[in-house]
Amino acid sequence: MNSRKLALILIGLMLIPISQAFGHGLGIDTTTSLNYEERKILVSVEMLPFYFDESENKKIRIYAFDKKTEENISNVTFLIDIYKNNKLILHDSFFAPDGELIIDVKEYDYLEPYFKSGGLYHYEIDITSIDEVDNVTDSLSGYIADVSVVDTTYHKFKNSENIDVEFRHKSYYDEISNFVYEPLEKIITFEMPFNWETKNISHLQVVHEEIFFPKNFTEMISPSYKAQINGIDVFKSNLQIDDYSDEDGRIIHFILLQDHVKFFKNTIKQQQAEHGIDTFPDKIYFQLVPNDELIFPVSVLTVNGKYQIDLSWVPKEIMSNSETKFVYTVRNGENLELEYNSNFDFVVSKDGEQIHRSAEQTRIGGGAIDFVFPSDGQYTIIFDKIRNSESFTSFTLIVGQPTENKTSIPDWIKNNAGWWAEGQIDDSAFLQGIQFLINEGIMIIPSTETTQAPESQEVPIWIKNNAGWWAEGQINDNTFVSGIQYLVKVGIIILG
């Protein structure tokens, strides 16, 4: 399934009525009704096609109808103002004999630059005549519609190994800016204009943002993520991991429903009041980072939203050639109740090729599966044909190196490193302490062998400088450990 279909499914799962949709990327909004004689007259605005920014044939459809009879209104004159990014881009009057107006963007040269991308379009509409050509009215003014159409942007950055990685961002609300990836911190940030006024939020249904990156971009692949909105931690339900819309990539969805937006607004207001700030931001600031602290279970909906799979595994750090126990539950996607007497295929694939498939069954709605990964690398775990249906979902996992190739340093060692760099601890005492900690398994460094006899027992000054900078947070753990590895390599620190 492609991302277009998934976008529609996500919207559908949230039970958003199309007639009341707002700012969700579907390209349609229906205004509140105004009374005229015995009728309730609404105006609907639709921007076509769905993927507006990718089409050369862009149209705006505006029509007036009676909410009671659901019939169009005849002989309507619309006075229309359209705004984008707070700029008036169209002010004109149009006559629609059958109440339906189609505006072809190509017919307005001055409009085309504003419709090359998606985003949020604000419509202010008055009906100045109705029923009869000369029946002028001023009682049907002030219709407001806010229509979001999908905006797609591409962003290229270097990863931690200085290799180009391209991100794709789709906004189903408004155009974003300042999309940045920081490889050292593995943080993605971007921002989007937003009106935090209560009037705006009151008819907002969802803010939906979508970040795509390649699955071989392993430094961003994680079973879960941490995210913030304007510096505030999001709810777990605000993030959805999607590994099945694109075979080569992962998509992270930000899904902010109206109640979530209200919560973020109230929290921002409270924080600003504590600092004596009375102005409000005019943007939403997004931040996304892999969650190094894995929290179980990892929950993912099936493509059609019918089921949810909760998955945990032991050990948390999956190693090749070592047994991993996967513990799962199968739940109803709507009410999250356990699905008893469930069956599915448990599938493992690597590099696009299936390496394992087994038929599994559970009477109690959950169970466990043991599996041994044959080598390091990236794997996809698929729960397929759930309850004999077409429902499936998947998890992308990184199977890593054995523990001896990793680094673990207790935080309190930084104090000792700082004292050593300042001369408060002599070389011998510090090195003997490091040697003891490594030999006892309290401090873990990548496996290092002694390859030469030391020419002297003096510690190079650069290693002591590194220790001081590391204690002050100016360099990372790996840089400090490289100095310790050098001392092991040349035989100044003896391990065994």
C-alpha cells in the first residue's frame, strides 16, 4: 500500500467526518450554516485533486447548498477572498446558476505561483445574491473555510558517516520550514505556522505531519521515538511508525488531534505565564529523536487499522546467533481488547528476502516466539494474514554487535577524569583504577588487543587533555574511549 492510501486510512481511523474536516490535508472544508428564510445554507470549498501540489490540473470547487434538503442553491453570486500565508491572493465575484462554481487555477496567471505547493488556504466568502439573479442579500456573509492540501518537500543532509541521506516530508496541514537533521544528536526538527487562538482550534480535527527516510539509514531506525511539540513531550498516540507503505523507507507520522492541540496550548500558556511572557508563538515546533531507552511494548496498527500488535523481546539488545524471545499480543484496533483464538504468519525478512515463515496460533490473545538471527544487520518482522485476513503489520529491527564491541562508562568516572586532568590524581592511580574497572566489567570498551610493547610508561598529553574535555562535556564518550584503547594497545594499561 502506498502513502496516499495510508493517509486516507489514518484519517478514516480517527472518524473525521468529511463534511466537518479542517486542516487535515484532504483539501475540503465545509463552513458553519447561516439561516435564510427556512433554510440552513452552507458553503463547501474543495481543492482538487487530493495531491494538489503534484498536479498540473488544479481546480477549486465552491458550492452552496441547503443543509436540510441537501440540495444546491440556485443563482448564487459568490464574493470570494482567498489568503495564503496571510496574504490576499484573490478577491473576485463569481456567478453560479446551479450553486456550484469551478475555478480553474490555470486561467489566473497571478494565482499559479501560490498554488505550486500545498499548505493552508483561508477562504472568506459572502453570498450576495440567491435564488433569483436580481435577489440581492446581505444576510449570508462571513462564511469562513480553511482548506489544507498536502505539501511535499525534500531535504538532503549528511549522516554521521558523512553520507548523503534524503528525507521526504509531507504536511497535511500547512507548509513547513527550517527542516534540519543533526547527525550527532540524531535529531530532526522543523516548524510550521499555526494559529493557537481558541477559535481556530475549536474546529480543527487533526494536524498530520509525515517524515520519510530510507530504511538503510540505520542511525534513525529505532523501535520507538521521542518527540516534542514546542518543547513539550508528546503522547505515545501522537506518533505512528509506518514500515509498510514504502518497501525502502520508514515513515513517522505525527498525529495531533484537537484535544492534543488544546493540551499543548494550555501547557505553553502555563509555561509562559511562569516566565512572565504574555505573547504566544505563531508556530508549531516539531522535534523527533530515536528513543535510546526502549519502552515495551512497541505497538503498531495493521495497515487497515483493524488490529494492533504489541511486541516485546528478550533480551532488549538483540544479538545475532543468540536466541531472542518475542512476546506479543493481538488486539482489536478500535477498542484495544484482546483478540482471542488468533492466528497469523510470523515472517522474518532481510534485504527484501524472506528467511523465515511460521504459522502461529494463540487462544488467549498473546504468546511467545523464539528466533535466532543468523547475522547482524537490519531485519523486518511481519505479522501477516492476521486471523485469516489480509491484515498485516511489520517492525524493523537492528540486530547489533556483541557486547564486547560496545561502550559503557559509569557517569561518576567523569569526576575522576576531571581530577586527573587537573593533576589532583596522579597517572598511576588513575590508570590502575581504569584497568580495575575494565577487568571487573564495570567499564566496557570495544575489544582491544595489545599489539606493541610500551616505549615508556608516560601517558601522552593528548589523552589527559581528552579526559579533561570529556569531563567537561566537550567531547563524547567514544573520543575519550579511543584514548583508553590506545593505552591498552601500547601496553600502558594491561587487561586480563
